[in-house]
Amino acid sequence: MTTLRLSDEAATTRLGQAIAPLLAPGEAVLLDGPLGMGKSTLARGLIRALAGPDEDVPSPTFTLVQFYETDPPIAHFDLYRLERPEEAREIGLDEALDVGAALIEWPVRLGDDLERMLGPDRLTISLSEAGSGRDATVSGVGAWAIKIERLVEGWND
């Protein structure tokens, strides 16, 4: 586990951009933290790094999931409004991981099913307030246990 300092919104976007080239099909990126901490900003940085800077990246707050034809394909989930973990499957989580990667806001909604539903390869980023900026606590399991070293190597906000 490593904590990265994000001094402003641009740094949060850069973190998303740094994750993008490391992402592979079958992997999940979990974005945790209170409302307003920058989860959607980080997600936009990641998606636009793969889709192009002009890609429209709306928050999936109301749609629950947005799909992007990138390489790998990305499904951006917002699980905040889910009442049961099984609902993530109903909106396409399994299919998303079969063909591409999943970017998941509010992973806590998966409860005890998180590990079983997401498989072995995932990156977790917990965003929290830190002075005038925010901190990103980054941890990885499976393939991300190694990739995380490349992600944080040379990080300089």
C-alpha cells in the first residue's frame, strides 16, 4: 500500500492517465472515498487516456454503468445506488470483465462478494482529503501487486 499526494484536480486526472496503459482485460480498478473526493475526475482521466481527450465521459450516477469502446474496453460503474451486491451482475459486471476492464466507483456496495465477483486482479484507490489537496492510497492484488510499483515509481505531483 502506498499513498500518493494529489495537490489538485489536474493531479487526480494525471493519476487516471498513469493507470490507463497498465490496465488489461479482466482487471478492475476500484475507486473509494467520500462524495466530492475526485473519483469521477480520476475515471475521466483514465477513460480519456484510452479513448481520446475529446471523449464525453458522463458520470454513471444515474445510468449506473457507461461502456467505452477502448483498448481494452472499459465499463465505468457507479454502484452507489445498488441495494444488493447481485445487482452489479444484473447491470453487466461479469460481461464487462469477460471482454475488458471495469472501473468501479463505490465498490463497498459489493460487500463480502467483492473478491468473488471481481477475480484476482484489481487495483484499489482510496481518495481522502489532505489539507488543500487529497491523498490517494493505492493498493493492488494479483497482477496489480507488481504493476503498482510501475504506477508509483517516479510519481511526482
